[in-house]
Amino acid sequence: MSSAVQSSAAPDGRSSPSDPVLIAGAGPVGLCTALTLARFGVPSLVLETEAERGADYFRETGSKAICFQRDVLDVFDRLGVAAPLVAEGTTWTTARTYYREHEVRTVTFPGGATGTASELPPWINISQARVEQELLRRAEAEQLITLRYGHRVTALHEHAGHVTVETDGEHGHGTARGSHLVGADGPRSAVRHLLGIGFPGESFADRFLICDIRAELPFPNERRFFFDPEWNPGRQVLLHQCPDSTWRIDWQVSEDYDLAEERASGALEARIRKIVGERPYELVWLSVYRFHERCAERFRVGRVFLAGDAAHLYAPFGARGLNSGVQDAENLGWKLACTRTSATGPRAAETLLDSYHDERWAAARENLRVTGDTMRFLVPHSEENRRCRRETLELAVTDPGARSRIDSGKLAEPYWYPGSSLTTPPAVSEPIPAEPGQSRPPVPGVICPDGPCRVPGRPEVTRLRQLFGGGFTVLTADPEHARALADAMTGTPLPVAVYALSDIDVEGTLATALRGGTGTTHVVRPDAHLCAVLPDADSRTVRAAVLRACGRPVGVPEGAP
Ligand SMILES: Cc1cc2nc3c(=O)[nH]c(=O)nc-3n(C[C@H](O)[C@H](O)[C@H](O)COP(=O)(O)OP(=O)(O)OC[C@H]3O[C@@H](n4cnc5c(N)ncnc54)[C@H](O)[C@@H]3O)c2cc1C
């Protein structure tokens, strides 16, 4: 049997505006990509190798990711799925690290612990399965998204102006045509293999036992990491609270660890009892993992892109895998939407699509650097590294100066794009602090700060970042300047909304957070990154910054091919 999944050729055989973007994989990154495209009115066709996913699938699937970072919750908010996840998730603000019985490092993330509508918490814990369930619910309700289960992508062909893929599965052989293809098909990505893109890096022999148990435990709601606790001597344990009285426990175990044997001998029960004591508990899920640190050589080849685990794999200490995959999806989604309008010409489209690789590949390299350092500290492989780690931990008990050298996982945060070709550089650049938990200055490249906000006639808007996502956003101090800027923004590839801070600010909080003088204009991309901060800018300068962020090369006049 053969199924033609989609066909909408334009008469000249090139991409038609109704060609969907093809997405391989209905995992969280594939679904976020589809939802971002839908926000811009772009249709997508999601091809998923597995069978249709109902409530049983989400109930029975163990959760890989559990920790979701505030800026990613913001992306979820733009995609319409954050509210139930934030309401249900367990909020935490503090990460503590212990060496034996001593607390040796504490990081507290600022603000927003309440989880109220106007403030997102810095972290929530919730199962990846619940996140996927909400994304799927939203995708199923979206007319622009077509989901095809039982369709495994097996071949791809790039043509002038469009791509086709071949699929097999329960529906037999099929073909699908689209304007572009996004490989969000996970670590063993067929799309990556079909493109012949290498996936260099390393895989660690060390093993980690991950257990989710349900129990009423008297522990604080914090991330707690233990080096060498008396109940796992010589190794480490990570403990996290999740909703529904569920606790995630992650033990480092030996390379030859045998789960079946440990279960059969009762050693697993004894291992868990060392943490829960005599309290009753239910084993919800468990698995043994080996971790990988890998990055695809390229994230773009022509009309084909890689995102999420298809593009990069990190050890999970620091929660950088899915959190960064969601940011890949949003980064790629708005750029694909922007180029499909073609309003800035083919050169702009090339620059913009290349910037997906440039920005997200740089983010992946940084995530690899950070998680690689963590793995070297957690599982040192040379005698020298082991000695160094022991000395650092012992010294940190008495010497606060040694504590910053302890690495139990540097928690995820968005990557910044100050050097991106889409970012208008500031006249004077400012260093961005790298310590976890510190807020970043509102300079070009970083995510725009959030804060309370009101928009006349839109009672649902309570914070600034709720204005972002549908196009570019321009913020300026004065209503008259805002009107002049709005007039100058006609004919841009994506919509530009201009706001005067004096109309939307609540008690000057935004002006303080943005640190702008009265003449400063902030330009925000659809993914909430500031792409320009312009003092005393006229309309032409602001328009040039928007077009630059849409890929128009600097110095190329408008209207040039
Ligand atoms: C133990 C553990 C803990 C983790 N904890 C965290 C955490 O706390 N926070 C965090 O951010 N990240 C965490 N991660 C990482 C996170 O789980 C992954 O980054 C995330 O699953 C990646 O999502 P994805 O959509 O890219 O890929 P996947 O979730 O792998 O989805 C890929 C989809 O593609 C489908 N597919 C595969 N091949 C094809 C094909 N040929 N054609 C069509 N469809 C195909 C698959 O069936 C699947 O549905 C953790 C990972 C592990 C292992």
C-alpha cells in the first residue's frame, strides 16, 4: 500500500505557499517547531515513526527530562501550553550541593517563586511526558498542523525550491512534499544520517540509575546533590521533588551495574530504603542510563535542518537537553516563517537561515563545554582528576573561596547572541556575567527582561514577555516616537508591534529593568532576544535593525535582490 501524505506543487515545480514545513519526529522539539510555525500562519506536516499517542502512552512512559527553566516556560507560554504545566509543576529556586554531611555550595535563582500568572518561576519540575502531552493537545487543536503517526522518514530528496521525503511504517510506503524539512527525530536521527552529517563527541562508560518513587518524604523542595554521601559511598546522588509526591533519585553506579540482579537480590530495595527510611513508597519508574556529549557538524544543509537531540546530546546534569531543544525550535520556527514571506529577498533568506546554524550551533558548543566540565568533575577518569576533585571538595568544607570550583551541574540558561549577524552591536559593549542565578544586563543578544505590564484593552497581558512571539516588538519611551516608528514599519517580513513604555509600564518597573534613558529604543525578536538597543534612534535606524534581524545583510539597500 502507498500513501501520498501531502502534495501541493506550484505550477513551476517550486515551493508553493501552501507547501507545509515537514517535521520528522513528534517529540517535544518537533511539536514546539510545529506550534511556532502555526503562530505565524505556516502549515506543517509532522511525521512520527511511532503509533498514535493516547493517554496511556503518557501515563506509562517514563520521564527523561523533569527540570524546565523559566525562559523555556516563557516559550511554552507563547505556544499556549505553560499555564497547566506551571500550575501542576513543582516550583523550586534553590540548588544545594553537599560533600558527605557538609553543605558546600548553594545557588539561589532570583524571584518569581510564586508561579502566579504574572511571574514565571525560575524552575519547575514536571515530567517530560506531561509536557509532551500538553504540546500534543495544543498541536491537535491547531488546524495548520497535520500529525501523521506510523510514518518513519527513510529517505529525503532536495529539489530546487522544495524537499520531498519517503516514509514507511504501518501505512506502507509514502511520500511527502514540503518547503523545508526539520529533523527533530531524536538522538538516532534518520535525517542526520541521510544528510551524511557526522555526530562527533564522546559517550561515557559510567552509568546512572534513575528512579522515580512516590512517597511522603520530609525533604525540602530544592535540587539537592550529594557527593560521597554515607548511603552511596564514593559516588554521588541527585534528588529532585516532582508533582504528586514523586521524587526523582539519580545514583551514580558502577560501570558493570546490573539492574536485574540488584532487583532480584533485594539490593535495590535496600538502596531506596537508605533514602526513604521506613516510610511506604511506590516505585513509579526506573532506568539505567549512559550519557553522551555530541554535536552534529552542521545544523543546516540547504532546506533541511536539525533540532533538539537530533542536533546535540548533553549529559543531563544542568537540564540543558530539552530546554535548549525548545530554544532551537523557536529560533528555527520564526526564521522559517520569515523567509517564506520572501519580502527581504533571497540573500536575506540565506543569511537568516544560516543564522539558525550559527546561533544554535554556538549554543550547543557552549552547552557541551559546560556539561563536559561537569562530567569531568562528576566522573574523573585520571588519578590526577580524582585527586583534584577530592581536594576541592575537602577544601570547600572550610574555605568558601573553593566552592565555586565544585561542579554538580551548571543549570541551564538561554544562550546569548551578542555576536550574531542579526544583532546590531551596541556602541560600547558591556560584559555579561556568567555566574548562575545572576540576572543578565539588557544588552543586544540577551533575552529581554520581563516585568509587570498592562496594555489598554488587553486585560490578559500582565507581563512584558506576553507581548512577544508573533513578530518583532519595539519598545520606546514616548508615545509620539512610538507612533512615528509604527508608521515606518510597513512592509517588513514579519509584523512589528511598537509600544510606548509610558503606556504599558507599571510604576516604572520596565524602564528600570530595560535601563534605557528616555531616548532609548529596544528591538525584540520573536524569540524574545533583544536584537538592538538604540540610543536616540530615528525611524530609519530602527527599521534597519529590524531588517538586519530578518537577515538583510548590512549595507545592502532595501529592495536590492
Ligand atoms: C535521564 C535523562 C534526564 C533528562 N533530564 C532533562 C532535564 O531535566 N531537562 C532537560 O532539558 N532535558 C533533559 N533530558 C534530555 C531530554 O530528555 C531530551 O533532550 C529530549 O527528549 C529531546 O527531545 P527531542 O524532541 O529532540 O527528541 P525525542 O524526545 O527523542 O523525540 C524524537 C521523536 O522522533 C521520532 N522519530 C525517530 N526517528 C524517526 C523517523 N525516522 N521518522 C519519524 N519520526 C522519528 C521518535 O519516535 C520521537 O517521537 C534528559 C535526558 C535523559 C536521558
